[in-house]
Amino acid sequence: MLTVALPKGRIAKETLEIFEKIFGSEFAFDDRKLILDTPDFRFLLVRNQDVATYVHRQAADIGVVGLDTLEEQGLDVIRLLDLRKGVCKVAIGMKKGEKLDLTKPELKVATKMVNITKHYFEQRAVSVDIIKLYGSIELAPLVGLADMIVDIVETGTTMKQNGLEVVEEIMESSTYLIANKNSYIAKKDEILSIYEKIKNVIKNG
């Protein structure tokens, strides 16, 4: 039996639909339940930010999580497959009309993605003061808290509505199927079997 960690919301729903296609039976969590047991799988519903932790610590064998979250957390898990769902970008946003000037002595950047931001600017040898925020990040440049933000962008609408625009893309992200390293050895056949089946569903749309 494989334990699968899924992030709450749309990605869990889309992943369970893939399992329904593969096995021809219904996969659905009962109202407010966080565990779904089937003959071959146990699904856990967790916060997106916690999926990789469950997999890394082997509370789950495999999981589905965004590449941006994997990059941010840097946990040692196996990235099995790009599921091509939840496609978005991590981008730098600034007030409309402002340009990114990497020659400034120090830039103030507001973000919840501290490690991705740090890595990006370190690679460019730019000194940054990173301000960690947990939400309403678009507000930071508008009130002078930061020069710019680093955030997830799907359509760019939220930025536009708040008088910001994308000035630079840092990375593209989508959801990945990941596995725990020990589980991958101990349950290799089961994991590879579901990996192949999921790959076929994605390939054939």
C-alpha cells in the first residue's frame, strides 16, 4: 500500500481525477476528512507547504507538490514526474513604470519565498534586504515597505489590479510527483507502476 500526500484544493481534485481515470473507480474524500483509504492507497490531505515534509519524513511514500515549493524548501526528495498542472511563474513585480536596477547598493524585496529570492539575487551578486511577508504582498511596494516583490504569478491580474507589473521572471513552476528516497527503494515496483500509469494519462491528455 502506498501513502500519498496531496495538497488541499484544486491540485488534490485534479490528482484524484487522474487516479479515477487509471483505476476506473471513484476517489473522493468524505466531507472534512483528511484521510482517504482505498484497497491500494492511503491519501492524506495536507497543506501545500507540508506535502514535501510528509514525503521527506516518510509519513507519505509519494506526494504532489508545486516545483516552487520544492525549490523554496530544498528538502531531499525524488522528483519523479512533472504533472504539468498548476502551471505558474515566480516573478519579480514592481510599481508600474519602474525598472529593475541591479546596480543599486541594496534592494528591498518583499516575499514569502525567501530562499528562491535569496538564491536569485546571490547569483547576480546583488545585495538584498529580504522582508518576509505571509500575504497581501502586492501592498509592500505601494506603501514603501519594499522596492519590489517576488511572488507567484498565474495570469498577472492580481499584480495589475494593484498597480504592479512583472519586470522579470525567476522560474516556471508546475506540480510534481515526488517520492521519499527510502520508500522508493522499499516499494520500488509499486511506485514505478503508479508513476508509469500517471505518465500515460498525462501524455494522452
